[in-house]
Amino acid sequence: LGQEDSNLILYGSASRSEDLNTPVSSIGPNDSIDVRATLFIPSEHQGINGETYVVISVEGIGLFYRSADGGYHEWNRDLATLQSFKATQPLNVSEELIAFSEFTPSSVGVSSANLTIYFAYAVPGTDVFVYSTNGIQLTIE
């Protein structure tokens, strides 16, 4: 997603919606899933206006971001076109980001896919763009 590695600290996982406390890496197309992450914001960025981002990579198809209205939009890797998950607001000690909530892949015609979900935050007007380098991997099969 960017040109430099990031040291973003986050806790995140994919889970079946009926069991949020049990992480999974593989689900069926008819399963209802949640994918969430909590970003831990370094003290030097807490209280400063920031933006948070959710980017979903679908192997063989492309990149998508989740916008503030809850929609999913194709993304071309240009940071200038990436829209935030929430409106610009002061960054808290931690920020919860939701890639999917009670989402059933088959409801949009997906029967199999390999996903990697990335989470990030930025401080507008600066060069601060901090992101998860590994992401959360999820296989739909």
C-alpha cells in the first residue's frame, strides 16, 4: 500500500458473526463474517485530526476501500483517491475499524476468494500515513 514499512500496532481478526471471539482464516460463502481491527495510535498522534482507512485486496481482482457511508469502492492505489473510513476527527488512543460486519459473501455472488484486509491512519497535511503491512488474511471457500 505504501513505499515504506510501518510499525502500526493493531489487534484484528476475522470471525464468524455469531462468534466474534474466535478468529478464523477460512470461511464458507454462506457464513456471516466480521473483520475488525483496533489500531493503537502512538501518543504523538493522539488528539490530532486524523483519518482512518480500510483497504481490501481481493486476489486476482483488485483493491477496494470502505468509505464512511459503509460502501465498498474500487481503488487504484493512488493515495489521493483513497477515502477515509470515518470523517476527519481527533485520533483517540485506539481506533476500531470495521471491514465487514455481518457480511455474507454469497449475498453478493462470491463463492470463493482470497482476501487481505489492511488498516491505516493518516494525519492530513503531513507525510504521516501509517498502515498494517501484513493485513488480515481470509479465504472464502
